[in-house]
Amino acid sequence: MTPAWSYSSIKTFEQCPKKYYHLKVAKDVKDTGNAATYYGGQVHRVAESFIASGTPVPTKFKQLVPTLDKLNEISGEKHCELRLAVAFDGVQYTPTTFYAPDVWWRGIADLVIVDSELAYSVDYKTGKNAKYADLRQLDLVAAGLFTYFPEVEKIKSALVYVDSDDFITKEHTRELHKSYYATFENELSRLTVAGETNVWNAVSGPLCAYCPVKSCEHNRG
């Protein structure tokens, strides 16, 4: 059986099964983040406060204002940091609560705007370069939104690089929503096998220098 997963957890497994094991299975290692993740968290909080309640953007983050103004002008019901959780019985995808026993997939949408049959899905990014943008994250969130909002037929999704005002966009349609859930089908199959066999092989790569699993033979931190 595949454990409850998210975009970030499956990306961790894709990067290195051993890292996934220590963070998500054994839970004997904690990733405390770094300066980049701390800054990203600040940006998300500033954006949420501005969109949800009109809280002025602090001067430190004034570069975010043009992007946030554009998003705020879009008409529709706005949802900030929307938690999505989906149960899957092998046939049907249904909404559930974030930590329910039957949860299969979890995701958090940074900003969702629902306007009748049309919705907008925004994921804030703080990276400087959109060259390696991963649109698969948008696929998963779109799938969850189609499950949560049965009236929505089309979603305009975007990775929004708030520091550079870059928008990487993709459109999603309801008729394809099941295929969006299958975005990481191969990785999920591998994760299931790793769990059943308890084999979590380490993978060496450039990110090993930043890995919190200090006991790994590839760690160069």
C-alpha cells in the first residue's frame, strides 16, 4: 500500500530513497531548512496576509507588490494556503481531511481563486531562475482542486516567481483530472516496493552537500 504522499515527499523520494526513509519513515532525522526556505516562508506569509486581509506589504518585500496586485485584481472567491487532502479507493478520488486515516494525497495551494466554472491556481516561487520549473506540482494541485470544487471545469495554473515577476503557466481541464493524479505513478510504484521490501538505496548527487542525513556515506556536509 502506498503511504500518504505529497509533491514534496515524492520529490524527496525521487531525489534519494534513503533521505526519504530517514525523514518520512524512521523519522530519526529532521530537516530544519536553510536561509532560502526561511525566506520562502516569509514570502508566503506576506502574500497570504496581503491577499486575505489587505495587510500592507512590508518595505523589505516591496518587490512583491506588482505581482500581488495583479493577483488581487482577479475576480472570484480567494482561498489562501488552501489545504487539500484526497482519499483514493482504487477507483474514485474523494475529499477528506488533511490527517484523516484514509488520506492518500495531500497538498497546499498557495492561492486559489474560484470564479464559477473557472479557477486560478497560484504557487509562489522565490527562486531566481524559472528555467528548471517543475509543472508537475501544478498538475497535482489542479487534480485536488477538481476534486474539491465540482463546479470547476477549467483551471489556469501558474508558478509565480515573485522576485522576478515571471509566470510559468499551464491550463488544466476537468476531463483530464485523473491523469494529473497519475503524474508520479512510476515514482509511487517504486515507493510502494521500497516500503514492502524495506530497501531504501542512497543516491549520490550534488544536493548531498546539503542533506540532513549526516550518517549517509554520500553526505558531504
